Amino acid sequence: MPVQPLRVRADRDVCCSAGLCTATAPDLFDQDEEDGLVLVLRPQVPTDREQAARQAVNLCPSRALSLDPPD
């Protein structure tokens, strides 16, 4: 059975627009041009990007990001 990817979530109500997620993993996150809030580009994190996703979650100053285990 193939390994299911982790899922990343962002709470835009909590986001403070620091941009550390986009600096850490620009292929996974972006910032909305209008309000600067986080946008998740790839909710299912590729296995080879799990470390970057975990680092982005850990660096988020407002704790707006979280990782969910695979289904």
C-alpha cells in the first residue's frame, strides 16, 4: 500500500502575515496579494517536502499552520 502524504492546514483567521512559511517552503505556501495571509498551494505534502513543511509549521509565529496525519 502506498504511503499517504501528510496534509497541511492553515487558519487564515490566526495568520499574522509574517511570511516565514513562504520563505521556508515557497512550493507549499504563498501569501495572498490582497491581505498577505497564508495560502496553501499543496495541501497534500509530497514525501520529499515533509521536512520543509514541518519546519514551516514550527516557524509560524502565530501557530496558524498545522500538519495532519494521512487519512
